[in-house]
Amino acid sequence: MIIDLIGGGSLGLLFGSKLAASGVDVRIWCRSAEQAGELISSGISITNTSGTEALRVDPESFTTGSLGEFAEEWRQRPGRWIFLMTKQRDVEEAILLSAGRLVKDMPEAHKLPGLVCFQNGYGHMERLENILPGWPLYAAVTTEGAKRIAMNEVAYAGAGTTWIGAVGQQPKWGTAAEQPENMIKMLQKAGFSVILSNDIDRRIHRKLLINSVINPLTALWSIRNGELLASEQRMQVMRLLLDEAIAVYEACGIPWEDDIWEQILEVCASTANNTSSMLKDVQSGVPTEVDWINGSITALAAKGGTHAASHELITGLIKGLTIREE
């Protein structure tokens, strides 16, 4: 079973290295030829919270290249699964440069690889369905904590759980080796806690609520997750964003969990020392995923015939933090 990982960020390198170390045939596809060259020459290093090396994977243990090289390599050696691990803002570009070039070559459904998407936000699955019609699409929700600190190095903040579930109507595959259960077992063998979920939509909506409260405020105030709980004023703003998002969910008929506020507080406490991905992007001066998180709440509000003024405001505030925001 060949696994193609699109994206050489924190999750791409973390999953790629552990899968390769467990003996899986892994190919990692990077946005830049420079990063691919670094992986070819130096391999991948995973460090733990103390800064010591926890895992090192030699370059001979996996294949790597740039996105533009994906299609030709895949045609020569087809893979069974593709893990899409880019930032949400890069999803369409990355797919069009890689798997999108295979669409005309594979008219038979049984030849299609499964695509598992590891993005934080909401709304990208519909776009992927349009680019890759008929492909088996899966969404992943993960709490794995990782940060890329160099082109070939990841700091592993802590193991989490990953839920993977089918999106839409899935094609019927021909052999047991092609079923998602085998992919789940492969990930578990590599050391990941992975669950095949039959309610992935609920988990996506839950994660969107949590991210729409925590991520923008940590980015706006330049604080770690746990510092959101340091004052009553901060928690009042958190509650304001949550209540507005819940009202949007109700207008759209999207279910939400009664204890979601307690869950958000628990996430802040359990990831107290973590820097949110949105804050990392602001600090790096690169576009954030706010359009896909708080912007998604605003878009859902419009579909439900209501308005999410606070989420619309905070989307603009975050985008105003960097001149490169689009």
C-alpha cells in the first residue's frame, strides 16, 4: 500500500516519518523543490518537548519530490491513499498541481485512490468534489500536536487522536485491501490513535466551533491558548463568539453539543502552552485560515438567513494584522 502525503508541513512530516519508520511505502510531496531537496539530503527529524530527537528517518526510507512531480510518479507506481495535509488556503492549488492532473487518466472508478483531508476549517470538501468528481473523499479531524521548526524537522508537542470518516457517497471498491479499515490499521501500527468515524460531520462542526473561538482571539491578542482563561473579559469575548456561532448552527439546522462551552475551556486548559496555528501564521506574516474558520461561520449565517456580525468583524481584524492577507 503506497501512501502519498501532499504537503511537507508539520502534519505531513509527522505522519510521513512515523509511517515510513513502520515500513510503509511513503511518498511526501512538497510545495517547494527546496524543501524536497532538504528531505532528500537530510531525512526527517522529530523532536520532543525537551528538544531531544525522538525519531529520525533516513532519506532512503521514503520518497519525496515537488507537487509538480506527483502525477508522473503516480502513473508509474499508483498509490492507494492520498493524505492532503496542506493549509486550507492551499488546498485547491495543491490538488490541481498534483492529483488533479490524474483526473482524465482514470475514468474507471476502481482505479481511484482515496483522498483524506486534514484541514482545520470548513467548506473545502465541496470544492474538492468539483475538482475530483467521483473520487472517494474522507475528512480527518486530529488533535495531534506538532510544529514544523525547519524544512525537515518537527517539534512534537504531544500525541492526540485522529478521526477519519467518509464524505458523501463512496464508490464500491473491489478488494478488501482497498477498504479504509486497512488504512486505519496501518496508521495504528505506525503509532497513531486513529478511529474510523461514522459521524465525521459532527466532529467537523464541533472542531469549527472550537477553532472559531480559540484561534482568532489568540492571534488577535498574541497569547497562548491557556492565557484566554486568564481574565473574565477574555472569556466574555469567547462566549460572545460561541453564542453567535451556536445561533448560526441553529439557523442552519446543524446540531451542536450542550457542553461545547465546557469543551472549549478544557481545550484551552489542556493545550495551555500551545500556540494556535492562526497565531503562528500572524507571527510569520503569512495569510491565516481565518476565512475558512470564522469566515465559514459568516458564510453559514448567510445561508441560514441570519448574520454573524462578531465573526465578520474578527475576520476583518485578523486579516488586517498582516498586509499579505488576501
